[in-house]
Amino acid sequence: MVSRGKEYHVSDLSAFVAKREDEYAGALTYRVADGESECVTLNALYSYQGIGTALVLAWENWARQHHIKRLWLITSNDNLNALRFYQKRGFRLCCLYPGAIDVARRQKPSIPLWGDEGIPIHDEIELEKWLIP
């Protein structure tokens, strides 16, 4: 995964894993730096079942216990579902990085040109949630 010019290997990140009965149902991967934590990926195998919400709450609870002051993440401009999901859970838009995905495509050419709803993918949007005022 490439974001803001940085390459991530998801298998090297810390994670929260959701299970439903004895099956994996989703995962949230994250990293920590400078008293902040970035969600790098969030995946739920079943939509609208509360899995994503449970993973974000687990990450937030863990962050509070470890005195993390800010949670944040980056998504693409076409990812309307993610923008809606995170804002409903208290995250706020804080930065726009115009053309960031166009630049990332140089490192990772497999990034598609078109995304959800036929929206061209060009920009990254940062969302944040402050845990310590």
C-alpha cells in the first residue's frame, strides 16, 4: 500500500482482528508514531454488520489506554463509503492532498484510475479524531 509517498507492508503492521463465531470477519491495521496512531487499512468481510465499527472502537479504546492523542487515516477522494463511515464515528476532515494518488501511481501502477461511482481517483483525504483535547 502506498500513501503520502510512503510504502506500507500490511503484514508488518499491528492489527485488531474481528471474528464471528470461529471465522475471521475483518481487520484493522495501524501504526503508531509521535503519540499518534494511523489506521492503514480497515476491512470487514460482511457489510453493515457492525464489524468495522467494532474494530474502530477497539482501536480507539486501545489508543486511550496508551495515551495516544490523535487517531487519523487517509482515504481516496472516491471512497464515499469510508468518508461517511468515519465521519459518523467522530472523525473529521482535516487535510486534502491534491494529486497524491497520481504521484503514488508512479510507485504502484496498479492503483486504478477510476473508483467508486465512476469517480476519477486523484486525491487523498485525511481524517482525524482527537482523543486528548
